[in-house]
Amino acid sequence: MGIFSKNETLLSLDSVRIGEVDPTNETGTGYRNVMTYSFGVSKNRMIRAKVDSDAPIDVAIANEDGSLAGHMEGVTDGVVGPFPTSKNATMGIILGLYPGDKATVSVKVWAESK
């Protein structure tokens, strides 16, 4: 990364609650314990995600075709990545924890500029 390069923020979530009771949730668990968010990316860049959580959560980065770019388990404060965007136009982040657990999570996903 050059001296004058800036990172591009792709997704920013502040104080999202995961694990709340939701009997209509399509997972069938009765909890909102898996949250997915998609974001647009530029081709051939590297992305990272900064995660802050008050309880350990699992974090996964998914490619446009649904395949796994990478993951980290038990994150409370950390950076996941870097992961290449390759030829993706969109990617996603998946945040999850066990049913019955709750967490307040803040996430920032960014791409390194060329």
C-alpha cells in the first residue's frame, strides 16, 4: 500500500444485537443467532474485517458464489483477513453464535486501495 493510498470502507455496523429471540427466524432455532450482510467489492483487492463483540462470535467471509473465503471462531476483538476479492462483485460477512447466547457486535469491513 502506498503512502497516499486510503482504505475504502465497504460495510460498517455499529452495536448490532445477535442472538435475540425471534420465533419467525428461518433457521428454525427461534433465535437470530446467524446474521448475514453483503457488500460490494472491487475486483483484485484485499479485504479485512474488524470485529468488536462483547461475547465470542464466529465470523466468516463468503465469496459471491457462496464459497468460504475464510473464517475465525471465538472473536471478541480482532481483524479477520486479508482475503482476496478475486473476480467477485459482491461478498458477504456471516456473524454467528450458539442459540441462546447473545452478543452486541460492531463490524467494519474495508478494502485496501491500490
